[in-house]
Amino acid sequence: MAARRGSPSVRLAQLTAAKEILLSTGSGGVGKTTTAAAIGAQVAATVDAKVLVLTVDPAKRLANAMGLKTFGNKEVRISPDLFLDAGVEPAGELWAAMLDTKQSWDDLIARHAPDSGVRDAILANPIYQNISAKFVQSHDYVAMERLYEIHTAGNYDLIVVDTPPTRNAVDFLDAPERLADFFGSRLLRWLIAPYRSRVVSVASRPFYNIADRILGTQFLEDIAEFFVLFQTMRRDFTERAEAVSRLLGGQATSFVVVSTLEAAPVREARYFLDLLHERKYHVGAVVLNKVLPSTLLDPDATAAAKSMVAEPETIAPHLFEVLDNDEHAPRMLAEIGASYLNYQVVAQREAELRSELGTQAGTVASVPYFSHDIADLAGLLELGETLWES
Amino acid sequence: MSTALLDRRLLFVTGKGGVGKSTVASSLAILAASRGKRTLVCEVDAKGNLADFYGTNRLRFDPTQVQERLFAMSMDTEASLREYLKLQLHVPLVGRIGPLAKAFDFVATAAPGVKEILTVGKLAYEVRERHYDLVVVDASASGHVVGQLAASDAIRELVSVGVVRAQTEWMTELLTDAATTGVVIVATPEEMPVNETLELIDRVDTETGIDIAAVIANRVLPELFNRDEEADFERLDTPEGRAALVGATNDGAVHVIDGARLAVDLRRSRAEHLDRLAAGLPNGMPLILVPYLFTRSHGIRTTRQVAQRLGEEL
């Protein structure tokens, strides 16, 4: 059966050929960004294609690995020299961009605002400034919006997106819809009514009285102004949000769920996989990072390790010739036997978690623990190679 | 001289995602309770993980007692708002809270800091009212926690008058008092968690003025060998050495040697990051090490083990 379905390697290579957008998702700390970058680098290295890696990672790690000093909203090309330095003649082009939330929001407002007066008023509104600069969830919408914009411009064969580090991995999927709902809500109209008419209905007066006591008039007026101004862009925003939703659910897009084999990330990955299936999104692959080798579960090795722990003094003499009759040999043997058994416990735990995930996912690619950190393009390509071949 | 970790009254436990924040928060709380402190532990991102660490049912806004002197709750900003309105503003709105909560949801979504302030406000309130000796917060990950901790300042920028502004003043005072409040940053000795920890120390300092009580390095791998043993291992990990060990045991012995090599490599690369972390900490900031636990379970047993290790260090 394995042969008919093909190895994960073929599937990952095929996936990148068949899709225009790959979204790398998963909980924090599982190697999402690195995986996205490695997939992008590997495709650019092996296929005559123009590839963009779009990251939202505020840690700017990708910039370092790609030899970029600055890394911003504008897409920049990774120098082919870096590929050559890594011993690879790239068949395609690798580009990278990082999401600048504030800048992207400002661009968005500038594009949709009906006139320069509205644009300037929104940009100057304190509520807007806070939303665009600080508000974490505003990452979600604007990241997907930016993806849509880049995809529509049609400059790339493949866009690999490192999704925002949301508290909940699905927030960004809902973001466009939430925004559309928001504009459609009666509540919004209710909220801005007093600002427009200066007449507060009897029904809503208690709310305003309380809100006023809690928050103060100025703040309420800032909020109302913001909503009123935003309302002028309602149609554009709603249409756009719907288009973004369609793109995420469409033929061109696939999701790569990244996890390590630890309890919390696996739980999140399972939850996310369920949700993607339920909503009929395309799941292309599951990538498991930092996986311990299966040789840690070998029965012979387990027996050997146990005897090394139990009777190192008996085994040590057999090693005299190699170890020069060393007095430290027994303790060393006992230590490595014990270490094997320790890691076996973790490997067993991983195997269990893996089987839980396996039932949900078609293509699973495993990446072993690398003894060094990925610090440059060569490292990304090594990881990419592993993903393709695993 | 900074106040000892468990002698503070409010601890925010944060760190990069996946480093074991909840493990450390739940263990610190167990430790404090075992030392006689009436302790509340609160999870802020309602993922429902904290309950697993105590082997209890899903936590709610109303604290559940999980063992002697130890209470656990899950943050719910709407419930926090309701409580706030009732206790602080004496708004008799219990029946009519529905539409207000909905409206609040939109205001909170649009106005950053509102949800955060209700979270931090509730916790600070428990401290101020002395309902507990210690409140341990399983806070947001490093990417979001600064926004949470700086919420009272952010609100003050936006709101110039009103009750909320007055509320933020006592909160800021409580939060920035180093004898009362501290941030605990958890890191694993790996590249990104260490980078984020060092960045976060800087940001907490400049953007919130809240004291960092300690950095906890979690999952520190054990040193396998002393120097002599390491030399022996290098001789064992040769074609001749492998053959000899296979002869003395069985064919599987090569996997044992590979396993030891992996353990040594991992330990080595992590030791570098641990050194980098230690070197990057400001003078006098405590660094507490928690060893990697090679255990099967994730539940209460593990939590107790980590608590015990922390107890040896604190």
C-alpha cells in the first residue's frame, strides 16, 4: 500500500508543483517558519520556478538564514550566490518578504479609502493606530489580505506562507469572515448611531451612560469616529474579505501542518487537521520536526542497553583492546546503556503520538533532530532535501 | 536586593510557545502551596491545558480547589467584566448583561488593551484584596505577553478620563512594585527560545517596567560523561569499538552507540545555548535549571517532579 500511495518525498515535490500557495501552520516553537523557508528554498533549488516565502515571524530568523540584513514588506530576491555558496546551482528564483502589519494596514486603507480626507482621518485616528500597530489579531487579517494581493498580482509560481503566530491556529482562517461580519452587524450601526445623529435612543441610553462612566467621552468618540470612517470602505472590505476566503479554500491552496511529537503541539495539530477537513480545506502534508530515530525502539539494542546497565563490569573486559584496559569503561558503558533507555521512553511517547496523528493525515514527512541549528541557506537546503527524501 | 521568587505575590510565567510554560507555572504553584501559601494559578489562554497538569476537569473562571491551599482558574474576560461591573461600579446589570457583553466584545475587539486589562485587572485585584498569598499566571507566550503586561499603560494613552483610567493607576503601581510582582521567563536551551528570552527581557524592561524575577531553563539535558569517560566513548565509537561491543552483546549495540552519540550532540548544542542565555542575562538575574525528565506521562506526576526540582533550586 505504501508503494501505491508513493513516498512522502514524491508527494511533497508533487504538492509544491500542483499548488500555488502553501500555508505552513502549527503551534509555536515547532519549526513552522524554518519548514516554510526550507520548502521554498528546496523548490527554488530544484525547479525552474519563482518562489516567494512570506513570513510573519517577528523574530526575523528567516532573514538571517537567508542572508538578508533587512527584510520588510517589499519582496526581495535571495542572491543566487548564496545558493552557489551552499553548493547548489538554483534552477529557479527564491524571493522573501516579511509582513509589516502596520505598513500593510496603512496600504490597505490608502487603497480602499474613498478620498484622501477619509484616508488621513483614519490614519490619524488613535483607535486605528492602536489596532494596526499593536493589536495582535490584526496580523491575521492583514496577513491573508497581503497573501491575496501577492497571489493576484501573479508574479510567483509558488508562495509559501509562514502563518501568523496566533493563539489559536485557526484565527487567521476566520479573520476575513469576521471582518465581513463585523461590517454587516447591527451592533456596529448601533455603536456609531449617537455619533452620527447625536440622538441617543431611550433603549441604548443606559449602555452609553455606563460606557461613558467607564471609558470617558473622548474614547467613545474616537471609537465612533473610527467606525464611521471605516464604514465608508465597507463594500470594498467585505468583497475583498470574501475573495480572500475563497482563495484559502480554493484549488490553488494547500496546508502543511507542522508539529513536533510532543503532547501539546500534537493536540493542536490534530485539532487543526480536524478543522481543515471539516471545512474542506486541502491538507497537503504533515511535517514532523525533531523526530527521534526509530532505532531507539530496536529490541536487540534494548537488550544490549539493559545488559550494559546491569553488568558493565562483565562487558568491559571484552573491550580491552579498544579501550586500553581503561578503568572508566564500566561507568561509560552503564551511562550509554542508561541513556539509550532514557531516550527510548521519549521515542515510545513519540511513536504513540505519531500513530494518533497518522490516522488523520495522508502524507507525513519526518525530520530528524539535527545536531546543529539551521543558520544559513545551506542548512535550509539540507532540511529541504530531508523533507523531499524522508 | 530583589525579593525571592515565591515571596512575591503575583508571578507571570511566560516564554516562547512550546517551552513548557504551563508545566513551570503549574509546578511553581504546587511548590508554593506545599510551602504553606494559599495559591491561585490562572491560565490566560483558554486552551484547557492547565487542567491536564493537575489531572482535573476543565477549569472555569470560578477557581477550583485542586489540592490543599491550591486553586486553579481559567481566564474569561467576559466573566471578568461582569465581576468588575458588579464589584467596582455597582452596576446592577446581571439580567441585562447580554447586549452589553456583545457590545463589549466589539469594543474590546476594536480597542486593544481592553481584553488584556480585564485579564490583568482580575489578577491584580485578587492580589490587592489579599484573597491569596500568591497568584501564578500561566500567561501568554512571549509574542503577546508584553501587550498584556503593558495594557494598563496602553489604556491610559487612549482613555483620558473615567473610571477605567483611575483603575489603571493602582494596577500599574501594583505591577511595577518588584516586591509584589515578577515575570518568570521560561526557555529551553535551544536557539529560538534563547533569542526570544533575551529579546523579551529587554522589552519587558523598557515597555512595562515590571521586574523580571527569574529565568527558568527547562529541559536541560544531563551531561553523560566526565572527561575520561568521554575519551573512552570516542574510542568506542569507532569501527573496532562498535565491533567489539557487538561481540560482547548483540547486533543492536550499534544503535545504543548511535543513541549515545545523539545524546552527546544534543547535550552539546544545547549547552552552547544555555551558556549564551546565562551570558546574556542582566547582572544578578537568577537562572534556574530544570532537567529534562525522561518520563512517559505528562500529568500530575510530571508536574510534581518538576515542582520538586524547582524546590531544590528555590
